[in-house]
Amino acid sequence: MQHLGFSHQKLRIGSFDFTCCEGCQLQLANRESNLPDFLNLLDIRNFREISSERHDDYDIALVEGSISRPDEIERLQDIRKRATVLIAYGSCACFGGVNSLKNRFPIEEAIEEVYGDHKVETMPVRKISDIVKVDFSIPGCPVSKKEVERIVVAVATGSVPSLPAWPVCVECKQNQNTCLFDLGEICLGSITMGGCDAVCTTGKTPCLGCRGPAEGINYPALRQLVSERGMSLDELDEKLRFYNCFTTFTDGEEH
Amino acid sequence: MAKNINCDIDVHHLTRVEGHGNIEIRIRDGKLEKAQWAVVETPRFFEVMVKGMSAERVPFLTSRICGICSISHALASIRSLERAMGITPPPAAEKLRLLAMHGETLQSHALHIFFLAVPDFVGTPSVLPLIESNPEIVQTGLRLKEAGNSISALITGRCTHPVSLVLGGVSKAPGKKELQALRAQLLQCIPDLAATAEFCATLSIPDFERETEFVSLYNDSTYPYIGGDLLSTDGVRREENDYLAMTNEYSPEFTTTKFTRLSRESFAAGALARCNNNAGLLRPEAQKTAGDFGLAPVCHNPFMNNIAQLVECVHIVHDAVAHIDELLEDPLDRIRSAWKPRAGAATGAVEAPRGILYHHMETDEHGKIVKGDCIIPTTQNNANIHHDLDALARWALERGKKDGEIQLLCEMLVRAYDPCISCSVH
């Protein structure tokens, strides 16, 4: 394997999923035209969704999903021990994701609602970094395959991976969209980390913040804007809650 | 039958399926003592998460039930909520939604056939060795999968977790140039489908059968994807809102998914069920493929679900081209209907890649969700997989198969259903 004339070892990689939809893992199989080249960069040691071959020696662990059962904690700690680098990918792994919406209800009530008398084991949803050290996070619901490729290639070639600092608004403007606020919609694009090419707002649906906060955001100004325009703060809160990404800003607020 | 055979098959977290499930088979002195399919996936409680949420947000939440069939989940919620609140989407939006379903089903079927099922038939642990040994067939599979993703990306904004499927219609129409390009890409799939059929004809499909009841949507006029009556091959036919009478969920102790039943101990949903109930409504090209493989209703061989998926890929590509031709003639200026929230309750049934999917939503007068219920195709298939495993292990014993062969057959059987396990434990 050559990069800029330098040869390097294939990256020994494992992909693991916890409480989630497995949509982020599926992104790895997308962008089919360069898939064989991307796979050529990797030595896939453990990836249950696509291969029956399973080995426990890997340098990089890609971890998808949030944690919601005691056996998941053990499995995650074991993966952490074996991996040199652990990458949390997807909003469930990075923030808890939509699964966290369950945490608004008492566990017993949740079990009763879905399973009746049949007792199943579950606990409040936690993100991966609540349990083990995470070396790098790739947010998104789902992650963007382009971004995963960029970061895996960076790790493979020994360069430092980074995420955008700018908000979704920057990419939305580049795509020449009309601001959704001007169309009467509450949009989280101004406080959410870019890197998604503003895919939702370009499709004329508001950003729900799946990539978490951009750097240096002005959260109070967003609340003020929503109030000034006579829009619903309840709706804003519903959107802020959606992926559990903005708790640093919303925790402790009284509504 | 081998009288002396003793074996314990314990497949923990079966590979090449979506989600976590275990197969357990115990044979003593040539007699089957236990055959079990247990799902051990962590439940996520979407029916709880959805409570109190605004209706317009719901499809964006429920699409996250599944990374493979997110479009089906979004559309099941949308159909349920539109019926509950009396919203009628414009006809062009309905066509765009059907195309989106086609995109999802094509990518899902291609992923299953080439990445998940084929390695068993050719004796490799994954598709990866085939990139070297059979590059043409891998490229064929990738092109078909990519074509499915191209449909989804153009119509819904991206391949997974759709952006522009909204209550009342769709939020953005595709451009005519992009539709033309998609049409051209789909036409290029036709030789790829022929190559896939030729390749599949070389695979040796086990001739195992177990008499089974099959359930799918049915609407008299078109091969069904969004809405319609609920039909079983045992002759049960019900209206969409009667989904509970069609599923009868219950919770066995050994699994975190629920099981379902109708006229028998279990039933099956999916591509084979759709073909069994709607064979005459397939596009002629797809009917021909079905005929070439001897797939005729009612087919009771669960391994033929792989072939039914191929038949559906043929149907989808031709049907998608026909719909694009109609959309190219449409100004696409009416794609979204205005609506007001109101109290109501209704079921939305769609045919997800793996079978019939029900969402049932109840709203209050502000359009907030009071109650939600989702019944997933794999949930409906789990009991059938469980009973099939029992019959298959007996069938294999009668033919003197060794434990390694029995295990492979059992794994292939579960994979043939293309189970979406995290989806079934939502």
C-alpha cells in the first residue's frame, strides 16, 4: 500500500455495534465506486455484519451505538483493552443519540409500555465516552462515509484527523439555500457542527443538530431569535433534545 | 439416519446479518432435542420515545429504527399519521415515495444477495475474498446496490435516514436532469440483472420445504409497496387498520423480540411472501425471471427468498424506469399538501425490503403522539425462523448430514430471511 510514495501497513480494524440501528456501519459499504480501494487500505479483523471471520487483534476499533444494558458495558471494556485507538462513530456513540429520548421516562414505565409483564433488561442510555476513553469521535446520524474515509485515511497515513469547526449554516449558504428561518421553520444549523454538506436543509427540512455543537456557538442568541420571531420555544426544545447533543447548553435551563 | 450423531450447535451472535441473534441446536443419539432462534439484541423503546412528540418530527425519529430500511419506516409513520389526521399527499409525491421505496429495496436486496448470502454458497467467510477471485460478480453487485442508493439519494436527499420525506408529501422535488441521469443508470442495470440471474442459477439452493403461511400487502392492481389490504396465503384478508388481528404478538421467554402468529404456529413475511401473494402483478420481465427459477406460488422453500429478492430487483428496475418516465412529464410543482394537526388514529402498512411493516399512531388535537406501535417484518419472521430451524435440523438428520453441514444449513436458513434484528427489537 503506497501513499505519497510511502508504504505502510494495512490498518487492522474492528467494527462493533451496540444499541443502535447499524446505519453507520452500513455507510461503510456505500460509495460503492471506490469501495474496493477503501477496503484495500484495511485488514478487517472483526466485522460481524459482513464477515464470519472474527479475530481479536485489531489496532482500531470503530464503535457504533449507545450503551443500554450491563452486558454491553463488559463487551465495550473488552474492546477498549484490545484496541490501540477507539473511534466512536455516529450520534448514538458520540452523544447517546435518539435512544436517549427514552431517558425522559422511568425505566419501569418504559418496559411496561412496550413489553407489558414480560421483563426485559435495560438501563438509561449512555454515550460511549461515559464508559471508556474515546480517542476520536465522528458524529452524524448517520455518519458521512466521506468523513469516515478522510479520518481512516488520516489514521492510516499517520496524519492528524480533524473535524470542521464551522456550523452547518456555512455549508447551507454555500449550497445557496433560502434560510429555513425565513420560510418559518426552526433550524439548528447555526449551532450545529458542519461537515454534512447541509444535507437536511438542502432537502428543505430543518437541521436537528445530529453532529452536535459547532465551536464557539451563540446558543442564547438562537433562543432569542426563536422568541423574537414568535416561534415556539417548545418546538426548539423538542429539536434540541432529538439527538441529545446539546445537553451542555440545555441542562439546568428551566422551561 | 445417523443414530449415533450427537451435536451441540451454538452460534453466538450470528454473522452477516443485521443485529444480534443466536442459533442453538442440540442433537442426542440422532434425535433433535432442541432447535432455537433467540434474538439477544438490546431493545431501544421507540414506542416510548415517540410519546409526546410532534407528528411532523415522527418520521425522522422512526426512520432511526433501522439503518437499512429507514425509508420504509419513515413512510410507514407518514402513512399512519396522514391517515390519522386526514392528510392527502399530491399524486406526484406518491410517485416519488414509491421510487424511494424502490431505491431502498434495490440496495437492500443487492446488499443481502451479494454481501450476506452468496459467501455461504461459494464457501467463503465474507464477500472480501471474492473481490480477488470473482471481481466481475462483486462489481455487478456493487453497481446494483449503487443504483438503489442513487434512487434513494436523489429522491430523499441521502441513502440512509431520508431527509425530504415529510407529512403531506415530499419537501423537495428532484431535478429533471438528475432524473434523466438516474434513468440512464437504471437502464445500465438490466445487463447486470441478467448476469446476476446467470450467477444465481449456478448456486445450489437446498430443496428443503416446510408448509408455511405467507403474509403481505395486496391491492388487486399493482405489486404492493405502500398501503393496501393485508393478505395471507391461507386465505385471510383484512383491512389495513386490522393489523393487530394479522400479527397477534406474544413474548417467549428466551428472546428479546416478540413472536407473531396468524392461522398457524407462525407465518412468514418478505420477498417470498410478496411473490407468493402477488406473482401475477410483477412486471413481465420479473415474471420471466421467476419462471426461469421455478418460483411459482405457493413456494414453501425459505431458501428461495434469495431468488424472490432477485426477482424483485428485476421488477424494481423496470418499474422505476416507468415511473421516472411519468415524472419527467410532470411539472412537479405540487409535491406537498398543507395540513393542520388533529386528533386521530390509524395504521400505515408498507412493504419494507424484509416484509410487511406496520406503524400505528394516535395523535391528540395538537398533533402530538399519544400512542405509537410498530410491528417489524423480522419480528413477524422470528417465530417462523424458529420453527423452520427445527424442521430443517430434522430434515438434515434424515439425510445423514454431519454437524458442520447442519450448522451451515441453519446459518444459511436464518440469512435467507435477511433478518433485520435490531429493527425487530426497536
